[in-house]
Amino acid sequence: MSETVTLARKELLDLRRDRVVWIVVGTLGLAVVLSVVVASLDFRAQLADYEAYAAQVKASGSGVTPAAPQLFPLQLLRGGMEYVEVLGALFALMIGYGAIAKERSRGTVDLLLTRARSGTSIVMGKLLGLAILWAVIMAAVVVTALASVALIGGSTIGWHEVGRMALAGAAGWVYAVFWSAIAVAVTTLTRNSTAALLTLLVLWLVIVLVIPQIGDTMDPDNQVPGGLFKALAIAKPDEHAVLHHFATYESLRNGLEVSSLSKLYERFTFATLGIKDIYNGQSLAVVWDGTFRYVIGALTLTGAALTFAAASGRRIHTLRRS
Amino acid sequence: MSTAITAARHELLASVRAKAPYALVAAFLGMVAASTFIGWRTTVTVTAIYERVLADGYTTQPNPFTDVSPLYYVRNTVIYVLLIGTLMAATLGVQSALRDRKAETAALIGTRPVDARALRTGRLLGLGILLAALVAVTEVVTWVSVGLLVGGPLDAAETLRIAGFGVLTWLLLVGFAGVGMLSGRLLHRERTALLAPVVVWAVIAFVVPQLGTAARPVSLLNPVPLPAQDSGAFAWLSHALAPIAITERFKTASGALLGSPTTGSAAASALLVALFAAVALTAAILVRGTRTQGVPHE
């Protein structure tokens, strides 16, 4: 155990000196801030449109005024959370790859084996270091997100928002640990570093972008600009009644989406932050009731990835230079 | 000239021999092949939904999918080109730039009286030919798969549209190959050399359009265009950033060619994609990377 901790400390020291890590932190932070800026501007534009419309209604003498758009602070984080989903996974893969590939590149695996009893210890030490790094990065993302919502979005941040955002940050940490474990395992098992890097890139593309994109693009409501059911002037309850007749198609589409860890992470985060309308303003018990299967799925996949990474340590000799 | 031709031939040979990018190429070709089926299945289901809605008396609106072109089925291909194709092209560019450094032959080539620009031009030419071959395969697959779904060969106009889409795809891909090659020459480590074009791609595909439309980043991967924002800041940003939002310009021009709904001028969008390719290739040829001649380390 102590050798794993020693290796984790060594890894953290390496990571602290790695410029890529600082670029990752900066890029994620910027993306979150930028998304809050865009969402705030969008909300203000909606509010201006509403005020203009309400003034017209008042001028026409009508007594019926439509409901004003409401600001839900955590909904401003939708874009930011999507950036964590897409870029966070990519960065976790790149940092995880670097943690192993640098030992191959420097020819230091034999040196490491003089300190650790097994390859598994090396791999787990590196993963522990990466997990600590991602805990720090996710804490920074949470703080940046809350500060952006307060300072740019002009919203009041209470314990409710802090608690929900902390949960989203924890989900982001599990997500990053999954990708780090995959990166470490694939790089350890692949003799050629370039092949490992490209395999990871393909995995990222397929799991993070392609599978959710297929599910999204097969959504009947996404077929015309602005939404199919809106274009056909169909109310929400009628929409559900119609889609009930296409349950098999919807199940297949949903099954495809939830086969991607990214979608599991997204669904849990969006529910927790109230970004998904049906969970907005709901208690955590309601959110848990609707999302616990996604949490279990994500934890199972992360556990499997960690096991895979630990097992890859037995093949640590693939890291030795030929 | 002979230097460029020799380099192009070598590039083709080396790219085909390098097995590492095969997974990306396979993912690209596989998803392009699958996209027609996905588009067809979705259209069939949505038409059935519309008929149900009509039968239940929920709407009197016309079916939005009546009279859609058979090429509408391949609208997802546009997304797979800008999602997988561009990253594949950037990766091929990075690998091309790193090949000599990895093989430790960069210094050796430097001792020969070879014009470095001609060498880089030749490499890009080789990559361009390789990408043209890959694009040609995807267009043939598209033509055949749509033909099978509609029960007959596509007519000349539709075939020309697919060919036009192929040319546009090739322009986008060679542009990203140029970006990849530039990154491979300028950056010391393989990881950062590969990460840089992916981040550039993410900025072009997600951040820039988001600034102009207030769209969610992931929704930009839907082939259906987003409703344009006409409020002050977004309208201004949308106009100012339009030339940089190359993937959105590609979606607009491709949508027009494939008969999908689009927003914006298709001709101007196609020109901007061509301009992007020209700028990226020129930069890849002219910019020197003298400080990064050694073996890339991690």
C-alpha cells in the first residue's frame, strides 16, 4: 500500500510540472465561464423580448400578460457541464496516457520496478495520483462554476446550489477517473505508444460523441428546426400519448444512449442541477429516484475500468523499451 | 517538382503502411456507411409518427417530410465528416509530420540538398491523394446505399450533388490535415501534437458557434440547423465569427447540396471552407519548425 502511495506522490509531482495539466485546467475553467456568459446573455435577451412583448400586450389593452421567463441559476451551467463531458473525458485520456507513456519514452519502467513489488502497484499508484489530480481539477471547476453563476449570471448562491454543484463535481470526478483508468490500461497493454494514443482517441470519439449523437439524431423531436412536435403544434401530453405507440423505437434509442458513460454522467448531472426541466425544483430524493440506475451504471463501469487497469499492471513488461 | 512528387509517393506509401490510424479510418468509413441507414430509419419512424398524429386529430399541419430528397437520408454523414473525418485527417497530418522525427531521419534529410517547402508540399499532396481516395470510397458507399433504400440508381442531378459534397468534404479534410501537420512540426511531444488540433477542432466546432447562437455545445452535432438568434449581442457575434465557424459553414453548404434545411448562404459557406483549406495548407507549407527536429518524447 505504501509503495502505491509513494508512486502516487511521485506521479503528482510529475503532473504538477506537466504543462498539459495546466492547459487542461485553464481550458476547462474558460469553457465553463464562457458557457455561463453565453447563457446569461441568452437569458437577458429572452427577458428583453418578454418585456417588449408584455409592453405590446399592455398597449393593446389586453389584461392577460404571459408569464415572465424565470432564471434558475444552475441552468446557466448546461453548456459548461457539456464541456466537462466532452473535453474533460479527452483531457483525462491524454493525461492518463502521458502518465504511462512517459515511462516508456524515458525507459524508466525498470527503475520503477526496483521500488514497487509489481506492475499492478505502479499502475494503481499512477491511478491514485490521477484520481487526486482530478479531484483538485473538479473542485476548481465547481468553484469556477459557482463564482461565474454569481458574478456573471448575477444570481444568489446558497447552500442548495453549493450542494447540488458539489454532487455534479463528484459525478465529474468519477467520470474522469473512468477515462483515466481506461487510458492507463490501454497504454500499458499496447506496445506502440502511437497506437495507444489513437485507440484512446477512437474510444473518446465513439463513447463521448458518436453514440450520444446517434441517439440524439434519432430523436423524433430533433428532426426539424425548433422541434417536430412544436412545428406540428402538439401539446406535451399529446406528444407523450403519440410516442407511447413507438415505445420499441424509443427503447432502442434510449438503450443506445445509456450504453455510453457520457450520457449516464450527463443525465445524472442535468437532473441534479435542475437543467432537465422535469427535475428543476425537485428534491434530491426525487432526483435520486429518477437517476439511481444511471449512478449504478456509471459506478459499475468505473469499477470495471479500474479492475481492467489493475489487471493491465501484470503486463507491465509491454512498457519496456525493446 | 520531382522532390514534391517523390515526397508525395513516399507519404502515400508510409501512410498506408502505418497501421495506427487504421482504427480512425475504419470508424469513419463504418459510420458513413451506417449513417444512411440511421437517416432512413429515423425518417420512416417520424413519418409513421406524423401519420399517427394526423389520424388522432392532433394536427392539421402538412407533413414536413413530404417531398424530401432521397439525399436527406445521408444528412448524418455531414456530422460524421466533421466529427470523425476531421480528426482522422488531423491525425494523419500529425503522424506525417512526426514520422521522420520518430524514425530519427529528420536530421539525415536535413543534410541533403532538399527544398524543405517542396518536401512539405509533397507530403501534403500525398495526404491529399489519400484523403481523396477515402472520400471517394465514402461517396460510392453513400450512392449505393441510398440507391438500395430508394429502390433504384440515383439520377444525374443527385449523383452530382453527392460528388459536390465529396469535393467539399475533401476540402475540409485537407484543411485539417494541414492543421495536424503544422501541429506535428511545431510541438515537441506526440501527445500535445495530437491534442492541439483536437482542441482547435473543439473550439471551431463548439465554442465559436456557441458564441454566435447560444446553442448547447452538443446540440451542434445535430444535422438539423439551429434557429438563428437575432438579438443584439448574438446577431453581432454570429456575423463576426461566421468565417471562423468552419464546421457550421460546412454544415450549411453540405445541407444545401444534400437537400436538407439550412440557414445562411451555401455558396459563401463553401467558399469559406475552401479558404480555410487554402490557409491551413499554406501555413503547413510555409511555417518552419526548426526547433522540433528531434525524436518526440512524452
